[in-house]
Amino acid sequence: PFWEERRAWLDQYMPTLGDSGVSHSKFLEELRTSARERGLVLGPPVLLKPEAKPHFHDLAVTLQITGPDQAVYRWLADLQSPEKFQMIKYLLLTAQPGPAPRMTGTVTVSRLFKP
């Protein structure tokens, strides 16, 4: 019963992949929009090769980010939630010297889809 309840939730809420190119582009645009809303500057993105696993499909994007440290932390926290089916697969942050605390870094974000 424990896992059946979770499986039912996944079946109901996990997004369907459809066309991987369209889904990848839409995912990238959502990431860009949310980062800009936080005042972050993004470098050129890298769309990683989609991965097909037995229980899900995985689309990932690698981004270079720069911005105020608190904005970076809040953006990263907002990215990960069960409802979005997103996770941070890789993160490297470096503090930048200066009067205001700033961060620069590389982040790979992944979104999961139904198989």
C-alpha cells in the first residue's frame, strides 16, 4: 500500500515527455525565466542528451549562473520540488570578491518525465 500510493501519485502528476526537443526547449525557457526573475545572469546553456531509464525519462540542462548570493540560493531552492519533478544533478558555486556578496557557478538541472 505504501508504494502503491506513491505510484498512483506519480501516474497522476508526472509530466509526459512527448517530443523531447520541444520539452527540452520548454524546460530551458522555464529555467531562464525563473533565473531572470531572481536577477541572475546566465551564460550559454548546454542541453544534455536525454536519458531513458526504466521508470522515467531524464532531460538535463547545464547553465552558468552569476548573481547575488541570496538570489542564487533561493533560485536553487525553488528548482527542487516534488511537484516540478526537477532535481539538481551537479552544482559548483564560487564566491566572487567585492562589496556585495555574489556567486558564480555551474548547475545542471534535470526534469523527469513518464517513460
